[in-house]
Amino acid sequence: MLRQTAMFEYLSPRSLADPQDILEYLELHQAAQEFRLELEHRANLEAYCQWYYQVAAENQRDLANMRSEINLLTLFNGRSV
């Protein structure tokens, strides 16, 4: 019968944790949450920066193309731009 008692020992109620252990657990949990949020924030910022640089490069190419095209309005106004 001793073997069955040891086998089901994990089912018996455990003593309550002391407040210091609880505080330590909560602080560790909070630090882990903050770390995860920081990693997520940095990944989102990196993705945004990559998108921004891509759009800026596209806009610069479009501007260069527009500057190389003939401006038809100058023919009607009679002055050069």
C-alpha cells in the first residue's frame, strides 16, 4: 500500500507557497511578458521600416520618371518649367 500512496502523492494538496515565492514568480512572469512585447515591437518596427524604405524608393523612381517626361503644359503656357 505504500507504493500506491507514493504513486498518487502528486494528487494530494500541496502546502501553500509563501508570499516571497509568489512575488518572485509574478516578477519573473512580468519580465517575460515585457521581453516578449519588446521583441514583438521591434519586429513590427523593422517590418514598418522595410515597407517605408520600399515605398520611398518607388516614389523616387516615379519622380525621376516624371521629371524625364515631356511637360505638355509648358507648350500651352509658352514658358519653360
